[in-house]
Amino acid sequence: MGQAKKRKQRFLTDHTQCCYCGLPATTIDHFPPRNFFKGRHWPVGYEFPACHTCNHAKSRDEQSLGLLVRLIRFDTDPDTREFQEALTAVRNNNPILIKELVPKSAVASKLYLRNRFGSAENVGGLGLTGWRGLSIGPEANRLTDNMCVWFAQTAWYLHCHSIFEGRIIWSRIETEFLGHEAAQQIVSNLVGQPEMLRNGKNVSNDFFYRYFASDDILVSIFQFGQRPQMVFVVCATRKGAINTDLELAKLWGQRNIDLS
Ligand SMILES: [Zn+2]
């Protein structure tokens, strides 16, 4: 038996249930997926047990998400070849998404950036002059929905040590909002700051998260890139653990944030 096969067998002996559905696991799944990382330098330890059905069902969406996360990064020096490859793959396999990603007009994009960063000088200082926004439609929303659910399920498995069952609430917020007091309060509670390492090299420039986990609740903020357009806030709670609509706001002092 080869090393890889032995490793897989050992992993599945320690992790018997699919972290997504709870059925017997037969494969190893990576989350965040390998194609989210430049040069496919995915972090060690982010491997999860999955049944064939769940693993297979994710793969096509992950290809599309690989393109979306590159767009979200606000990245002015994308590795062009990888970006082009991601684009071609999605063109072939998910034309609905491509159809949906219509560039906003140059005027609308300029106005958006100026409103967001205060002045044309600030926009220029960030190297974003000429950046064109894209309209987001139902397919992109479906994909980000799935991504947040998978994030919650895998983070729960990793940090709460069980198969998640309950309610997941997520929201995307513009990065600047993290400077606000209410958001700062949440972030200060997210004491879990995992390292994302690959061969000793930090890969958190591509993906980074902070979290708080207890037996009943996992709250996390994650982002792609060092200066992304938006960050994702995800909360997962066990069924009946807390009234997520009312108590969450009190617990995290985040009345100003719509997590719906
Ligand atoms: Zn499964």
C-alpha cells in the first residue's frame, strides 16, 4: 500500500463520520478548497472526513467559488495565469455564473470606490483606479451561501469536535466596517486565531479567520486576501441553544449589524 493510501486510511480510522452529513466517511475533503490558494498552497490540517456524495457535490461549486474569491480579493496583482484558468473552467462548467457577472459601468464603479474610500486620491493610493465592480446575482449568492455553510460545518468539526446540527447565520460586510466600534467588540471576542501554514510558510494572505467556539455556538469572521472587498461573518448554533435573533445581539453587542 502506498504512503498516501496508508495516510488516508489512518485519517479515516480517526475520523469515521462525514463532517457534512454524518454518514460514514470514505474520502478526505479540503476546506477551504485547494484552488482558493495561490499555487494551490493549501494549509495543513484543514482536511475533513467526507462521504463520496458530499465531497463530489461540492467540487463543481468550489471551482466557481475559486473564481469568486479571486474577485473578492480586490487584488491588483492577481496571478494572471491562475485567474485565467479559473475563468476558463467556470466558463466551461458554470456559464450561468459568467452570465451573471456583468461589469458595472466605469462611472458607477468610480463612484462606488470614491464613496467607499473617501476620495479619488485614496482610491489611487490603494491602486484601485480603473477597478470595475461586478453585479452579483442569484448564482453568486447560492455559491457564497454554500461556502459559508461549509465553512461553518468544517470549523465546527475542527473546533467544537462534532458534526454540526442547527442554525447557521451569515452575512457579508464591507471591510471598512471592521473599524466600527460594534464590529471591534465582536472581533475582540474572537480569541481563536488559527495559523494557516503550508511547509512552514504562512498562507493566511489568501485566507484568514478568527473564531470563538463553545459547546453551543461558533462565531467567526473570515476573509480572502489582505485587503478584500468584504469579510464574511458566520454564526453557527446548535438547535435551541440560544435564540439567535434576540440573544445573539446582546451576547456580542452587535445590534448595529444585520446578520440575517
Ligand atoms: Zn456526507
